[in-house]
Amino acid sequence: MSNEELVKLIYELVMKEIARLEALQAVGSKTAGCCASSASFTSEVSSIELRKQVLSESDVKHAHRSGACEIIVSRKAVITCLAAEYAKKQGITITRKT
């Protein structure tokens, strides 16, 4: 394994752990259904509040891997097109704080 591959692997693991920790700190909610599934069953759905000025596709992916079905951002946050598209494909709701 080359150094570049090793650095990439470590980066991915660190980002996954950060997303997991953010999910643990996030406000949780319970709702019927799961965002990533079209099947009709009940599961716990988590919400993650991200205090970022720009919500990127990468942020949404990390939240999704952590089990989030809702991402809460500030009213003024910029949501990139790729982030919105990925969220829509995965059934993740992006909510702005009021």
C-alpha cells in the first residue's frame, strides 16, 4: 500500500468517525419510516445539526453514513447543488433553523 493510499484511507476513517460523533451529539427525533428505504417499516430516525456556513455533498454523505435522515443547518447556510441532489437521492431532509 502506497503512502498516498494510506493517507486516503486514514482520512476516510477520520471523517467517518467525525460524522459518527456529530450524530451522537445531534438532536435526535423518532419518526415512522426510514429515509434510505422505500419499504414501509418503522425505525428510529436521527437528525443531525451541522453548524457550517456551507453544506457540501461530503457533509451530507457523512451524515448519511451516520444514519441521519434529517440535517439541520442555519438559516443562512449555503447548500451546494451536489449536497441537495445527494440528499434528495438518499431521502434525507435538509431543514433550515428558523
